[in-house]
Amino acid sequence: MTAAVYHIPVMLTQCIEGLAIDPNGIYVDLTFGGGGHSRAILKQLEGGHLYGFDQDEDAMANVPDDSRFTFVQANFRDLKKYLRLYGVRQVDGILADLGISSHQIDVPGRGFSTRFQGELDMRMNQSASLSAKEVLNTYDEGKLHRILGMYGEVKNAKTLAQAIVSERNQSPFSSTEGFTAFLKKFAPRGKEFKYFAQVFQALRIEVNDEMSALEEMLLAAVEVLKPEGRLVVMSYHSLEDRLVKNLIQKGKFHGELEKDFYGNPIRPLEPISRGAVVADAEEIETNPRARSAKLRIAKKVKL
């Protein structure tokens, strides 16, 4: 499978420009996937080096044969640990294209999509233990209510959680097809597919511990960036974007911006982009995934 088929990068030009690449610098692509961003970075490197992270073993098929590139099969929350294994303490730029790749959605057996019949899996790391099937069949009502409401912003999360527990006692959930058929009873008329997407998003985030992993990655990124080094992060839903935005603008995930004695903001990053960068109408038409994308660019504050 070609990288282009595997995943079409969103706002590729804006991402690469945001990195402000030094040809001899060290860069990290935290979401390697189909390798589209990595190949664009490599085109601009001379004596520099690029590290590509991806926890999904399927991504290994797209690794370029290039001595300037090192593939790391790991969750990006372990960014700092793995860079140190390679003797890297500081880097010039870090790119993260969050969410799920087109390839993961399009493989029925992975269970990420409502369009295909497949097992309720949703693991980005295929050797991880927790699957969507286990979440649906073992989590108590309160926990299901919490993840559906918080991660999926499902309006009738409590009702749905109660129904899931009742249904599984009769017949455990096992397939995406069976689960979506069950969900139809609770979806607003005419908005079924949006509702399915919200529920599937909530399960995927829980299965992959995405919010905690993102927080850990962002804090590690701040540590390993050189002064003036660039952080480029693209998110696809408000939960992710809020964490990225708050860290850049306020220096922390929650609470208000603090200032020093002289009134200067206390934060490790400084925004480069004014607000979030979004895709233009032309790109959205050719790549619908770009519709919900928000790109934020920042640089490490020079002390």
C-alpha cells in the first residue's frame, strides 16, 4: 500500500512551514503513519536527522530507506525516553498530527469505522490489552456514562450507558455492525452518522488513553525542544485542541495564565500562529478529513 493511499496529510505545506526547518537540525514526527509529513521534512534536511514515532506496527511498511531517518515503534507519550536511548537530548522541531489515520479507519478488522463489519477493537497499538469490546462489555454504567459524555460529547450519554449495560447482559457486544445497529435506537433522526462518530470517538479515546498520552507528550515536547525550537500540532476535536491551546497560551492545561513580577507571561512556549490555522475550502473538498483540523504552531521561549 502506498503512503498516499495509507493516509493523505492535512495542511502539509502549513505544517512544514511551521517547523521552520534547519537543514542540519534534528526533528521528530510523532505520528509517522503513512510517512507523508516525514518525507516532506526529509526533502529539506541535509546533515540533519528525523525520528518518526508510531505505535501502530502497520506504519512500519511505510518507513523510507534513508540513513537520515530512524523509526521508533512506540507511543509518543514516551518521546523523551526513546530520544535519550538514541543519545538525543534536544531537538529543533516536533510535529504531531493527532487522531486516527485513514488507513486505520479503512481496515475493517481494526474496528475504527462504522462503515465496515469488523470486530470492536480500536487499538492503535495492536499488542495493547484493552479493546473497545472489553470497554463496552465490562465497564460499569457510571464509567460508560463518563467516557461517552466527556470524550464523545454524547447528549444522551446516561441513557445510552444504561442501555449498553442492559443489552450486554442479554447479548455481549462483539462487532461494529451489531453495535451500530444497537445505537440507531438512540441516535437523533437524520443525525445518525454524527452520533455513531461521537460514540466511536469516545471509545477510541478510552481504549488508547489518548488524552493522558497527549498531555504527557506535550510536556515531554516542551522539555526536549531547544530554545526557539518549533512545536507544530494538528488536532481534530475540541478536547485535543483545548489541551494544545492552553499549554501554548497559558503554560498549563488548566487554569489561568500567570505572570512574573514584571508582568511577563510565565509559559514555556510562545504562539507563532495567531489562533488556530485551518484548511481552505479547496483542501477540504479534496480531503474531507481536513474540515475539523486545527493547526497550532509555537516556539520554545528563549530564557
